[in-house]
Amino acid sequence: MYHGIINIYKEPGYTSHDVVARLRGILRQKKIGHTGTLDPDAEGVLPVCLGMGTRLCEAFAGETKTYEAVLLLGLVTDTQDTSGRVLADKSREAAFLTRDAAEEAVLSFAGGYEQIPPMYSALKVGGKKLYELARQGKEVERKPRHVEIPSISIEEMELPRVRIRVDCSKGTYIRTLCHDIGEKLGCGGCMEHLTRLRVGQFRAEDSLRLAAVEALRDEGRIAEKILSVEQVLSVYPALHTLPQGDKALHNGNPCFPGQIAAEAGREDMPGTSGRKAAEPADGARARMYDSQGVFAGVYEYRKDRGWWKPWKMFLSREEQPEGRQG
């Protein structure tokens, strides 16, 4: 069984579930999960978790993302993209738009704003998914959600189309962003195309299409393209338990600062090397290794308890020392 993350380029026409199903057949293993859906018509980066890497699916859903989208002004649809039913054709109004007005409206969405999720989404209201209600012709009230857009830029403009590049936080709907830009301009708008360029550290230029994955499997080289869990988590600093902390770590129990060796050269981590280290921030995370250098998982610092608590554990049975309790 493979363990880790593989960076897949989802092609148009596939659902995210289709990609997972295809990979189960290609890699001949069942334990596979994706890190966040992409609409069937969209394309781009879809990190897929394998084996123990599936424990990271939820974590990756919260990563920042980068998209490139084509905004079509003058058209309003029920799905907020061109696949939906047309609610209003305002192409005449869009014909009078100036480049300056369109640019000002697009760039005004940089920063944070309150976004109302679309009806055609997997969010639940009253236990039912919104898209299920939408297909029944129902519309329900949705509460606005705060989203962050650290960066938005115009890559190309040929009105009524504007190609934009967006860096955004978890939970941002680019379809809705296109709709909201159109609303601000008074002519309406929807999304014509969407490409996801980045999810966290995973980028489109490093991704693989399914056909390439299949070819690499046949060549016996697919393992070269799978990032280990430890590699993916290298964004977190490393900590090592002292011998007296190994048992707690191996059992997936919280570890106190006195059980952890100070990491050389770091003043922000707890330690027992004779110097007073600054207390980590509440919620700080670190990769945790035992005193022999075996990677066990990621721990999170709890300031209220003064300890490091397991966040995600990855110690395999093969790596567990003899005599481990529990």
C-alpha cells in the first residue's frame, strides 16, 4: 500500500470522486481520499491522500488556494457559472462597460468580504445539502461567511470576459466571486471557466494527469511521485522527545515540555538544555519524533494545559518499539 500524497491534475469532465475511483484501480488500493472537491467542469490541482495520508484530508481542505477564472459579464445563472439556467441576460448593459470600471470592481474584492454561499453547493442547511434543495427548485436563506482574498489580479481583459487570478482562503467560492463582481458592476456575471493552480504547497506545474500516473505505475516508478506524510508536514518544525517521553509519544499521549528535547538553534520551542525557552503560541504545531528519530506524528501545543497534544498520529505498527503499551 502507498502512503502519502500524490498531486493530481484533474481534467474537465471528471468529478473529484471519479479521480479517486480511477486511482483506486490504477494503484490497486482502497484507502484513498481527495482533499477538497473541484466542480466537474473545472480543472487543476487535486491533492489525493493515500493510505495513512488520508488522515490529512481534512487538514488540506483548510489550505489556501490559487485559482485562475474566466469571468463572463452580462449573464446571470442559477449555478453562478455558464453550466446553469440563465436567469438574466444583461449583455446590453455589459456592452457599455469600460475597462477601467471592470478593473476597479475586480480589484475592490482584495481583502476580506462577506460571501453568501451559492445554492448549488454541498453545504448543509437543516441537514440537507443546498444543491439537493436547489434541484427541487427551492431556495433557502444562507448566512454570509467571511472569506479572505489576499490577492486578486487581472491576467487578461477582452470585455465581456475578464481572466482573473485569485489567492483565497478556505471556503471561498470563485463562482460566487464572479457573480458578486457582476452585481457590483450592475450587469451581472458568472464564471465561464475555472483552473485551480495551487492548494497549499501543491502546484499545477508539478501535478500528474491520470494517464501519466498509469504510465508511471507500469514503469514501476510511481513511488517517485508520492510525497511521504513526513515530507508534506515539513512545514512544521521538528521536536524530539527525551527517552523518558518516548512511551507517552508511542502511545499517542500528550507530552509535557520536560519530556521534550530543545531543538538546536530554536528559541521558540520548549526544552531541558539548561536555558529558558519561550513558550510556544497556543495552537502551534510541530512534527514529533522519539529519542531515536522515529517520526510519530504532529502535535499541537495547548497553552491552557501546558502540554503538547496529538493532532495527527502516523506511527505505523512496524515502527512501534517492542513493549509499547496500548
